[in-house]
Amino acid sequence: MQKLNQNLKKIYKEEFLAQQEQRYLKALEAFKKHYPKHDNFNFYSSPGRTEIGGNHTDHQHGMVLAAAVNLDIIAVAAPNNSDAICINSESFKLKEIKLNNLTFNSNEIGSSEALIKGICFKFKGLGYNVKGFDAYITSDVVKGSGLSSSAAFENLIGTILNYEFNNANIPPTQIALISQYAENVYFGKSCGLMDQMASAIGGFSFMDFKDPQKPIIEKINFDFSNCNYLLCIVNTKGNHIDLTSDYISITKEMQLVAKAFNKKVLREVNEKDFFNNIASLRTKIHDRAILRAIHFFKDNQNAFKEAQALKNNDFETFKNLIRDSGNSSFKFLQNIFSLSKPLEQNLALALALSEKILKDKGVSRVHGGGFAGTIQAYIPLELVQEYKESMKNIFGQDSCHILNIRNIGVTKL
């Protein structure tokens, strides 16, 4: 346990160590209850992530800034000398995954079992070792908060396989790519690589997806805790049901503009050519698609500039760029509310209230896909209490989540 305590200090702040120690010990107790035969075991932790800059730019092969956060999924795991993976959780028990049958099953789309099978299938295809293990997992990555609990789970499974059976020889970036494959192919969700990569490598990470098969990934060493600001995610409790068409419309409309220039994605379109041809574009493409393309060019560069500002320890410039990014999402990308539910404007309300409280001292922006769900706010320490109370009063006691940036990605403790 002494080794565990030392390792906890690497990923959790001092004020949370006692709480986290009890969390791990409780998980170990549950693990031993479910799997009493194991005397040896290992602890694992996989963080959630927050999008910082580059809202809906990754699917157009753009640039993104993201960060791992202190909320995580943890596991107690041990090899079981069988051909099956068995996972229990505090809230559910997954079906046993037989490693001799990893073929895709359309009936499993959208399930955790599909993610595990997809990861194991890709591991085998790449020549890595895959064997059975038992695990108990627990998570404080809030679902619906836009912190990507699915990417944290995927990376967790891949990292257990990496450390238990592959001598930890697989780099975190490869684990992220495998996780994305499982989510795309087996889980049935078309996602970019941002979520998995941010969770895998930890800290602030700048990603350039100009070549999606070989993304440029740069970890940025910036100590956010020295800024006298806190990062807050506000879950506005908007309804995510039936928003798929809204998300798809962004990709389709951006690609409509790209197609007008005989390109597949906007990253391949020359920005100057785009702005010089808006008049002719309007004869073929509706205005919203053009506005969403304007957002891409703007926020794609913003993500790059935000990364540069952090590297230069220029938090004031970073903050102004976050404000500009949020304005672009609201005005040009238009992912703050769904046209199918025009009277439900949770995100817009949260952003308006944030602006009133924070004024020019802090900033807020939509977080993630948009249309419903969460916003992100950077709050000066003197306004944290007022901000939290205001948001909880309007959106519920469990709506406001204060986060820390975690410098270490998915790992064995």
C-alpha cells in the first residue's frame, strides 16, 4: 500500500490524496469479493479529457488543443490464465468476453462489450499479446459531461493488456489509435482521435490531424495551477436524444464547401480562395454551410495560437483566444441549440449567465459537440464560489464540476 500511496501523489493533488486512497482501497475490496482467488493484482487509472480549442475541427483534418483532467476511471486487474476477460463494476457487470471469438457483432453496437472486443481484435491484428484477465472498475468521469468516459474506458482496457501481457512496450499513442478503431468499427461511433489521444498522453496536448493516419501530437508543459484560475465544466442537463442529425449536419455542410473546391475536407481548401469565392459559393451552397466553414478556418488557427500562448506562458492571450473560439462556435458554427428544439437553449443561457458573472475577468465557451450538454468556463479564484452557486441554483446541485489538468495520461500505478 505504501507504493500505491507514492504513486497516487503523481496523479492526484495533495488535498485529494486521502479521498483517492479510500477510493482505491474500496475498489480493491470489491475486486477481492468478486475474484477471491487472486493474491496479486495491479491498479490502473485512465483520465477523462476536456476539449480546449478546435471545436469540430478534427473531422476536417484540422488542429485541436485538449487536456486530460483529474476525473478518471480506475481498475484493479489481474491475469486469470483463461481465454476470457471478466469485468465487474460498482454499477454493472459486463458479459464475459471470449478471446477465441472476437468477430464483429452488429447486435453489440453501442455496448462496452463491443469496445473490449474491438480493442482485443486490433491488438491481435497488430501482433500484440492478448490474454484473459479479471478486473473491477469504478469511475468518476461524469457521463454526459463531455469529458469522454468512453475514451477513458477504451484506453484503460488497452493499457491493462499492454502492462499485463506486452511488457508495457506499446506506446500510449498506439493505445489511443487502437481505442479509436474499436469505437469506430465495433462500437459504431464515427469519432476523431482527440478524445483517446488526450486521455492517453496526459496534460495539455496539441494535435494536428492534417494526416489523420499520422497525426502530429505535441504535449505542452504548462502549469495551469499557477494561473489563479479554475476550470469548470457545467452540465446544463440538456437532452441529447435525437441530436445525431445535428452533429452529422456539421460534418456534411463543411464537406459541401470542401467539395465545391474539389477537396474532401476543409483542411485541404485554401482559406484565401474560400473567402474570394463566397459570392459564387452562395449560388450552390446555403449560407449556414459557408458560416460553418468560416468557423473552421477561424477555430483551426485559434487552436494553434492557443497552444503557442501556453508554450509562451501567456495565459492572458490564451484566455482571449478561448473567448474568440466560443464566439465563433456561437455565431458561425451555430451548435449552441438544435433547430429541432428552438425553445430549449440551455447552453445559450449558461453562456449568457457566465458572461454576466465573469465579465472580462473570465471566459466561457461551448464544450464538445454542442447543441445540448456542457459549457466550459475559466474562472478567477475570487469568483469561483459565486459562479458555482449560480450555476447550481439554475442547473442543479450536480451540474458544476471543478477540474484540474492532469499531467499523466492513462497509466499503471
